[in-house]
Amino acid sequence: MRIRMRARGLRASRMAAAVVTMAAALVLLPAAYSQGDAAQSATAAQSAGAAAERPAPAPDKGLTAGTEQGFAIFQNTCLSCHGNPNVKNAPDPAVLRAYSPERIYAALTSGPMKAVGAKLTDNQRRLVAQAVAGRLLGTSPQGDYEYMADHCAANPPMAPPSSAPSWNGWGNNIDNTRFQSAAAARLTAADLPRLKLKWAFGLPNSTSAYSQPVVVAGRVFIGTDTGYVYSMNARTGCVYWSFLAQSGVRNALRIEDISVQGRRRDVALFGDLKANVYALDARTGKQLWTTHVEKQYTDRVTAPPAYYQGKLFVPISSWEEFSAASLDYPCCTSVGEIVALDAHDGHILWNTYVISPRPQPIRKNTRGVQQYAPAGGSVWNTPAVDPKLHAIYFGTGDATTYPAADTSDSVMALDMRTGHMLWHYQITSGDAFLGGCYGDAATDNCPPTEGPDWDVPDSPILVTLPSGQRLIVVGTKPGDVLAFDPDENGKLVWRTNVTGKLAQRLPFGPAAFRQTGIQWGGAVYGGNVYYGLKVGGGLAAIRIADGQRLWQVPVQDGYGEKRVGYDSPATTIPGVVLLGGSDGSIIAASTRDGQILWSYDSDRAFDTVNHVAAHGGAMGSQGITVVGGMLFAGSGYSVGQSGVAHSGNVVLAFAPN
Ligand code: HEC
């Protein structure tokens, strides 16, 4: 839906004063709304602490990927006019979202918004321009592969995806197990000590290598926060093409051999941070179709869509909750959603909101700004697909309005043919949460009781046990892992916690920040599920049949400073679980006992095949992939998370010597 700002009757002088006050107030905003790209606000304090111990290097060209701060500036400084029907000519927020960051920055520095821009620091102008535009400033056209040194000598026709080992999309299969078989991995535990860096690829101007590299038909595909998508040769890192999307692409791409525009071909499918979904010719990078899937201007596609038999199931999340506490903000109208598309032409088949009914006006806040409810329930994860029951399963985020809807913080099942809800199970009730509502910062927009921010950012995993029993396994931010029976309408089968003690609900704040738990999800091997844990929790293994906790180990391998968070999604090959740490470590641990078999410190500068200056950093939303005897990782994740939020812009490929 389209946001409608109500008349606020602000006269120009008052408005100007409000702008000044708001600009000043920005200084007081927490340094990191680390709730960030999937809700990690619980770690802002951690980030701040760790930053003092270990400062992150200045990003290239003075750019900062502080998108949440940028959104906050937008909500606090710009929405008093943009979207306000009393202010003539001010383009609607949805219109501004379509502008380039260069145009917005120019408006604030030398254009019609100069007076507003003068009240912001230059960094704040950059942050707001980047956040609204959804990609980094100054990134076009330098990111174009034309400017790169290592073009592939030839670009032959691509083989069908099934013809060679691959890691396709987020979970590597429709079940989200994130497991790579021995045949496809062609890399064993015994090979790990011989792993050597084969090539590094620099992502020009990027400050967050947050997209998981996927490898299909011998080619790597990766998105960036600059909006560029690249395809490289898996063996050599030579580049085939680049494509500039309308905003950042943090999706893992999905490559499918389907018919588009009357011709069968390998098609690359993904979404961007302005809620656009794309199909490209995977060989050439040429756009085949694009669809804007949700008009609400705060909405975006952070988790990769699921794909099944010609259909895409696109999860919709939002940045609304990060800073809707501003009294100028008509909180809240963004609702999590799944949009189903026909992958052949991009037309929308159905869409289902996580929360119903649609947000309605409820009251005016102390500044007279209309408030709406119910809202929230962002979908931060990729659904698991269940062909047997024609269902998809996904997790939902917290509510942004009070009282919290009963479908927030839930696992939800939809009929994939119609979008009708089959069942849902609420894991945490009463979790109405807005960034910026902590302590004295709380405003009249804030929920009367701030919830714990316990979204379900994990992708549910659909597991079939040797007994034939099927279970949906999902981890949660406070570390509870739950298993549901899809064949019994989502009946809860077991619930356990990675630490051995079920999560205690702590009020949002410092104590809650120290809780370990699960962020981006687990991987399955041999009847068990393996998770990396946040804020110093190490790794854990749980038996899927009965939920028994097999082991939880801290990681002490030289990179395992106490604070290191393994928020990243786990990946398994037989006998080995692979994870990235917030300190930039890549670790391979034994599935038997969690013992570290191999590790690599990616937090350093790299010489790159494409001659782009590159540095590694934290590992977060990006998982490690193993394909055809090689291991691939994106390094650098600048969104706040446990430990450090350390930016970086490099893609790494390893193979045994
Ligand atoms: C006091 C009201 C007001 C505030 C506050 C305000 N704007 Fe504007 N903005 C306007 C109006 C009015 C226009 C149309 C100006 C025109 O057409 O000459 C505009 C135009 C723009 C344009 C279009 C310029 C172009 O290239 O055509 C951009 C971009 C923009 N604003 C961004 C922002 C951003 C970002 C902020 C917050 C940092 C902001 N504005 C705050 C009133 C405002």
C-alpha cells in the first residue's frame, strides 16, 4: 500500500524549527540501529564496545553503509514535508525512492533542498541520500565490469544448472537444509588443511559484501550494496558481466533453466532493496523482466525468494521499524508479506500479508500525526517449499504496533497455489518493537511496553527423517529451536535451546543484548542441525528426531575472541560445518564435536583479479558455499551484529593445493 501522510497543519516557520530540532536530535540516535538488516538491535551495545577495541577501517571514498541511520534521518528530517499534503510540490517519499543517490545528494548540497541539507553534516547528507535511493553514492558507473581488468576471454553458452555441481539460491535446495553432498562439494574434511586462496574479486565501492555467492554451471553470481550484480568464472574469477539494479542486492541469486521471452535459457532471479524483482539472462546479464512487487516505500527484499516449478515466493521486509519512533512519522503501515510471481514473465500471482486486517488509522500522537495499526511482521527469511502439501513455510518478524498481532514472531504456512494461510504458530507473543524506543528516547509513537525484538530471521528447514517423519526446524534470536510437524498442521513437536536453558524473556536492553542465540540459520547433516551462535555462543548441534542438544562449544582457535558472533548461516558438507564470524574468520568445524578443523582470517586486504582495492570484514548474512572442490565466501558485512560490524568488499574462492 501507499503511505498517506495526513495534514499536520505545520506552518512553515514551525516546520523549519522542527527540522533544526530533528537534525540536532539525530546526534543522539544510537550509533547503530543494529536491528539492521534483520533485526539485531540487541547488539548495538556490543557493536559499540567492540568498536572501541578494534576500529573498523574507513570505508573507501568516505562512504558509509549506515543505512539505518540514513532511514532515521529521512523519517526525522524529510517526512515533515515529503508526503505531507500541505507542502506543495514536495515529491512523495515513494517518488524520492526512485531517485539515484547522486540526485538526492545534489538536491541537499546544491539543489532545492540546500537549506535542509545545510542543517545536516555532509556524512548525514550522504547517509540519507544512500538510504532513500537504496544504494551507495558514487558507485555508478565505476562498478561496471567494462572497467575491470579481468574479462573472461569468452562467454560460451551456459549448461543447464543441473549439469554441474552447484549451490543455487539460499538453501541450496527447496528444503533450506544448506547441505552440500559429497558429490557436489567434492571437498572433504581431509582437504581442508590444504585449502589455499585461489582468487579474490573486489566489489567496487561496496562497503558490505552481504550477498551469498552462488555457483551454477561453473559460474559465480553475487549481488552488492552498490546495486551491481556480477557473474564470474568459478575457477579463475574472470568476470563475464555486470548488471546495475535499481538498488542494493543482498539476495543469493537463483538460477533456473526456464523459458522467458519465448526462449529457454538459464535465468538469474533475485530481488533488491526497493522491492523490485528481476530476471536476467544468466549468461549475458541482460534484463528479461523486472517487477515492482510492493508499493509501500519502506519495503524491500532482503531475503532471497524461494523458487519452485516456475514460481517465485518473494519475502518482503521493511526498514520502517528502525526509526518510526519519530513523532513526525505516521507509524506504522509496513506489513511483512509473501508475493508470488510467475518466473517466466514476472507477473504477480498472489500476495499475502503476514498481518490482517490492513493498517487502519487509530489515533493521533502528541504532535498530531496520524498513527496506524496493525503493522510489522517483516519476512527476513527464505521460505522452505513443501511440494507434498503444496505449502511454503517462513518466519515472521516482530510487530511494530501495539498490541502485537498474533502472527508476529511466528512460523507461518501458506498454500503456495493460492497464498491462503494454512496455519501459524506464534513463538513470541506481545513483541511490539520499534528501534529508538529504548529508555529515555521513547516517544508517544512507541509501544507502551517495548518487546524483545525476537523476530524469526532464520529460514525454516524442512527435514525428512529416516523414519519418514517430516519436521520443520527453526531457530530463533534468543536461541530456542523449535520443530513442527507439517503433516499435523504445524503441531509443535519439540522446543529446546542451544544453551540448554529455554530462553528467558528479558526486557529489551543491555541484559538482553548479552543473550546468545541464532540469527541467520542452521544447516543439516546426518540427522542433526548445526547452528552458529551470536555474541560469543560458539557453535551448537541439535538432534532433529527429538531435539536433544548434542554439544555447544565456544570457539577458541585464535580468532575466537569472546565477543565473536557467528550470526552467519551455517553450511554443511559431510562431517563438516562451515561458518563465518563477525571478526572475519571463516571456520570449518567437525560435526562430531565442534572441534575446529580449519580456519582463515579474511579481515585483511586482498590483491584482486579485477584490480579493485578490496578488504575483508565481518561475516553476517552471507553464508559460505562449497561447490565442485572449491569454497566461496563474501567477506565484509557492515550491518550491526554481534561483535563488530566491520565493512568489507571482497569475494574469496579457495581450493586445495
Ligand atoms: C520544508 C519542507 C521540506 C523538507 C524538510 C524536505 N524537503 Fe525535499 N522538497 C521539498 C519541496 C517543496 C520540494 C520540491 C522543490 C521544487 O520542486 O523546487 C522538494 C524536493 C526534493 C527533491 C527533488 C529534487 C530534484 O532533483 O528534483 C529531493 C531529492 C528532496 N526534496 C529530498 C529531500 C530530503 C532527502 C530531505 C530530508 C533530508 C528533504 N527533501 C526535506 C520540501 C522539503
